[in-house]
Amino acid sequence: MAAPKRRKSKSKKRMHRSHHAIGKPNLVLCKSCGAYILPHRVCPTCGHYGGKLIVAPKVKKPKAEE
């Protein structure tokens, strides 16, 4: 198996790792409510996917005051 003859310098090592950064997520607009969501997933705010209601949206219940 081949082994490197020389040590890789700091600049070459950093240039090699320049493509390892995490990119920003690809967000798309929901067609029914307009919220930003990840593509090919059910919208968490309205529950639509592909123009159809898939899951009933979660509704927060107000806390009962005593």
C-alpha cells in the first residue's frame, strides 16, 4: 500500500478540507401555507404534501388558568 513520502503542509491540508464544510439546507416554500420546509417532506405547520392534506396540523392548546 502506498504511503506519503512527505508530510502535507498546513495550507495543503486546509485546502483539501475546504469542501468538507456543511452547506445551508435547501428550503422550499409550502404550496398551501407558504412556510419554508425541507423538500419531499410533509409540512409541519399545515400538514400538506403534494397539494393534499396528509396529517392534521398540530394545534397548541392554551393552558387553563386556575
